[in-house]
Amino acid sequence: MNQYLNVLLSSLWETAAFSVVSAAISVAVVVLAGWSFLSAFGLVLLLESTGLMLVGGAMSFVTPATLRVISSLTRSRRSLTYEEYAKANRRAALFTMTGVLLFAESLVLAFTLG
């Protein structure tokens, strides 16, 4: 249970950091393209959340397969330990959870504006 709480807290911090970066990008879009700030902010949040969820999902599938490919290319019989597997899953969960939280933030923004 403790590991899930750590992932959630880390995801909240990353979500806050991504929101600050999204706001800065949105200001640049407002200045350069003349869009409204909230429209640009919502779009940037959606793009970031999509990317993070895709990366997190890919990481959860690719890590064991990558190790199998590397071990077959190097002809070693190294297998993934439980600690390595759990660490890779925590990293994938961090990306995915951050993407989900950013998506939820963009949904709240859309519902409050629309």
C-alpha cells in the first residue's frame, strides 16, 4: 500500500510541475497565435497527458520484452529480478498516473468553461 501512496504523491508533484510548464507554453501560444489562454492551456494539457499515458503504457509492456531481446542478443541467461520488475512498474505507473491526473485537470477545465 505504501508504494501506491508514493506513486500517487510523486504523480501529484509531477502534475503540478507539468501544469506550470503547460501554463508557460500557453502564454507563448497566446502571444504568438492569439488564442485564448484557457483554450491553449487545455490543449497543451491534453497533449501532455496523452504522451505521458502512452509512454507509461509502453514502459509497462516493453520492459520485460526489452530484457528478453537484450539477453537473446548477448546470449546471456539473465532474467528480470522482482526488484527490477517492481521498479520498472513503478516508473510506468508514475508516468501513467501523471497522464491521468493531467487529463482529469483538462476535463475539469473543459467542464467549468463549457
